[in-house]
Amino acid sequence: MKKLMMQKHVYPEKVLQFGTGNFLRAFTVWMIDRMNKESNFNGSVVTVQSTNSGTADKINRQNGLYTLCLQGIVDDQPVKEYEVIHSISRALNLHKQYNEYIELAKSPDLRFVVSNTTEAGIVYDADDCLDDRPQNSFPGKLTAFLYHRFQYYKGNKSKGLIIIPCELIDRNGDMLKEIILQLADDWGLEANFADWIKEANYFCNSLVDRIVPGFPKDQMEEIEAELGYRDELIVTGEQYHLWAIEGPEFLREEFPAEEVGLNVKIVEDLAPFRESKVYILNGAHTAMTPIAYLYGLETVGETMEDPETRRFVEELILEEIIPGTDLPEEEMKAFSKEVLNRFSNPFIKHYLLSISLNAMSKFKARNLPVLLSYVEKYERIPERITLALSAWISFYRGKRGDEDIPLSDDVSILALFKKLWSQYDGSDDALHKIVTEVLAYEELWEQNLNDIPGLTESVYKHLLTIERIGMQSALKGGRT
């Protein structure tokens, strides 16, 4: 079968994107492609791969082209749409092409920086240095890039950039800016650079929403037959999308997404968008994943088809997440109905293992705030969220029966669970010790969760049930 090969329009390189993964290619790159076709945006994306393994080589082999397949229910009708995306100019592997990366900092066309480095990506790393090639952390890489731009343009304030992180953490733009200023101070960079960062660049807090399962490995034969060509980079997603951005008013003109009908909102306050999306949609995803996977399921769709796991998700949202927030109840119930319909999308195979990436930092960002708020409001433990935490502890044992679970998280978190489970002798006391040490891991939680009355025993009770008689029984016991 022939490969995806076609001519594409060459646009100025206007966007630097940190991340070559499925989400950004099905979200921001797709939006830029739409703006190129239907407005005067006239810009392409240079996407950078920060790890030694990734898709940069594949992107370059296909000349930046790939197919996006959007599948879902639109106006109560099933819809499947294919579109070839043309807006990536090239991909850079920072471990092999650092000079090209730094050279891009001199480009007069560059205007935007977009990132999606997971919740664990916007972190301060004191070991980063300006002369590293590349720096270890994403903020370190961006600080070096901005410093080279600052130097090349001699502090010209018209050469600042609009920086829009997509990581699902609160105030992501503010946090990224704060870390960059800290690194500038650590590295002894001139005070004028810090002023340039603050005065010439716009760090926009943002929130993204689109379910993107990624590469459709189980559907490739059918898709290739429909397309008539082979594409190593096909990515699937749902039609629904939202990008809420706290940014300057002129952003509407420079980034004309709303003009072409995209669901991009330039807003003054991101909080209502963030809380509803992160706590309900992402929170439900994170809570359901270890439970449904240890139950024996593979996808979100299967989770919604099974009566027991679907009941868990519905009750989690309606009886714990919504009551555990200060969001308008009726609006959130309407939003949750939409979320449950999206979870049930028959076209989308959203694998639970893909959601499990960096799960502990996701739980901290998406579920822990609701747990703490629920306890404060009702003076009792939310049993479903607690069951989910217990399930994650079991999940990080790395086994589902005789099957290995591929774990992907921060090295220190993986090391903690490896140590705890390797010392487990099968006794109840040893299981209780695992719970206590996980909840006491302040490097992750920024507090000792054992101090929350009743939480340690609740997590232990659920974990004991999971380990002794299985997730099916634990799930039934997790309902009140």
C-alpha cells in the first residue's frame, strides 16, 4: 500500500511546540491547519521532541503530514471525518538537533510557544544549566531558548512571544513564568532578561479539552482500506474540543480561532472552565482507570458498557465530585451528562493504559482537591475517590493477575512503589505499611495525607479487599 505523500503549502514557522504526541497533533496543530485554510493566520509549527524516543523521525519522514480521524456523535448521528493536516513544517529531536533548536530562537516569524508535557512537565529542576544541551526540564529548555532570543535581538521588546501551555495544572502559564524567572536568577542572567521576560512575553493560562485516544492500532486495517494509503502518524479524536485561554484581547486577532468557528475562548477568568473540566472529565478518567483496568477492562468505552463500572463512574461524579466542589450544581449536572456521553462514544477506543501515564501527579491535580474539599464540607471520606486511590496503589504493583502492567511515571514515584511492593510479605500489616508510606510521600502530595482523619484506614480497607478478593468485590463494597 502506498504511503501518505502529497504536496503541502509552506508557511512561515510561527509556532514552537514542545511535544510531538497525539494530543497536540489532534488539537493545536489541527486548529492551526484550520486557521491557515480559513483565515490569514499563515503559520506553521516546529515541533520538538524532548525525549530520546518519540515521533520526530516519523514526522520528518512524512514531510510533516499526517491524517486526523475525528469520530463521534454529532446531532445524534454517528460521524467519521478524515483530514490530512499540513501545518507542521518539521520536527526537531533536541538530543540530536539542539543547534537547530537554538537557531530557531532568532526567527523573526516566530510568535507562539505551545506545550503539552503532562502535569509533571512544568517543574523546577535546580540541576538545569544554561549550557546543557538540552536541559532536563521543559522550563529549563524554554528558558535557554528565550535567553538566546533575548540576546540575539538585544532585548527588543517587540520580539517577545505568546506562550500558551496546555498542561492540565492550575495557572499553568503563571507557574511556567515563575520557574523561568527562578532559573534566570539561578543562572546569573542579567536583570534585563528578567525584565524582558515579564514585559515582552505573554504567559497565558489555558485549559484544553478533547478526548484523543491516539494511534488507532486496532482499526488500522479498516482505516487504511478507507484511505487508500499507509500513515504511521494517524491520530484519532472526538469532534468536541475546547481551548479556554486567559490572554490579552489582541490574541483574538493574532490567533483567529474563533473567527473560523473553533471552540476557542479568550477569557478573563479561567477558573470555571478549569474546575468543571479538570474535576469532572479528567477526574473521572483518572479515578476510573485503575478500577476498570484491574476489573479486567481495556478502554473507557468498555468501562461505560459494563453496568458495574458505569455505575461507579456515574455515582463518583454525581455523589462525590459535584458535591465536593463549589461549582453550580445544575450546570455541572448538565456538563456531566455531556461528559458521560463523550465517554460512551462508540467510535473512540480510549485505552485505560494511555490515561495511566503519570497517574499519581494526575490524581494529585484532578482528584485530591475534591477529596480534601469533600472531607472539609461533609466531615467524612468520599469512598469512591478513596477506592480509586487504593486501586492506583494496587495498579503500581505492576501486575494484573499474571500479566505485567507497563508503568510510566516519575522515576522517584516508580522507585517508591517498587521498594514498597518488593518488601511486601503478604501480611495485612505490610499492606497497611504500604498505604501509610504512600500517603506520607510529601514529595508528591506536598502534605502528609495520613493526617486526614479516616483516610488511611479507608484506603487500607479498599486495598485489602482488592488484594485479597479482587476488584469486583472492592467495587461493590465501594458503593454506598
